[in-house]
Amino acid sequence: MKEAWTALDNRLKKNENLNESIILEMIKSKAGKLMNRFIASEVISVVVMLLVVPVFIFVLYRDGGKYLVTDILMYIAIAICSFYPFWGAFKLHGLLKFDLSQSVSNNVYYVNRYNVQIKREHKIFQNFMWPILVVLVMFSYADRNATLPWWALCTSALVATTLLMFWTNKIYHKNIDSVLRSLDEIRELKEEF
């Protein structure tokens, strides 16, 4: 009877270890998918910014000199879109160091580093760049003597863009918190092994 209990106890321990390793792999998979989303988002942002620069240059070339405010707006847009690929590459460099086969503390460091970079980016853009761009767009429309339908289109586009910024910011924070929780769970499971 003692042997039967020992055999049963060994089987239960094996099942427990197997279940913990399955849970660990599921958590790693979830964290990895979220980090891949961040990487894909950064790559798409860099590509879009690179593709938009020629459009702004074309608009500046076509309408340059007609409207002073539009020219200023285009120069600012070109500067932002030209700088962003370097910033995006810097963020990507840190994101690509995230590796679930490495230590959890290193991964927490890279996630927190990315989190700080994104918070700074959002703060600078939402508090400084976005208000300046909105004011310049409004002055540009006034400079062009835009009609009421164009003003309605401009206003709805600015409102939609503002709402989109806040929504993506909220989703981002939800996902980054999920990655950090997953890394804590991985750390706890590894300590139990």
C-alpha cells in the first residue's frame, strides 16, 4: 500500500510540473504576442512616416509661397516625419532585445524602458506638438478662406484624430500592463520550479 501511495504521489508531482510548464508556456506566448504587436506597430509607424515625407514635400513644392501658414505647417510636418524614423529605430532597438528565453529581469527592464519612451513621446506630442499642429491647421484654413464644408471636414478630422490618439494610448497602457503582469507570473512560476 505504501508503494501505491508513493507511485501516486510521484504521478501527481509529474502532473503538477507538467501543468506548471504548460501554464508557463501559455504566459510566455501571450507576452510574446503582445511584444510582437508593439514591434509591428513601431515598424508600421516608421514606414508610414517615411512614406508621408514625399507627400508633404510635394504639397510644399506645389503650393509653396502661396500661403505662409501652410508652408510653416508643411515644414514642421516634414521635420517631424523625418525625425520619427530615427526615434522609432531607437525604440525598436530596445524592443528587439526582449527575449523570453533570457532572464525575466532583463525583459522587465526592456519593457519598462519602452514604456518610459512611449510615455515621453505621448507627453511631448499631446502637450506640445498636437496643439501647435491644430492651431497651424486652423490658421492655414483661415489663410485659404476655406468654405464651411472644408471647416466641417477639418474639425471632424481633428476630433477623430484626437479620439484615436486617446484610444490607442489607452490600449497601449492596457497591453504594457498585461506584459508586465505576464513577466511577474513567469518569475513566480520559475521560482516554484
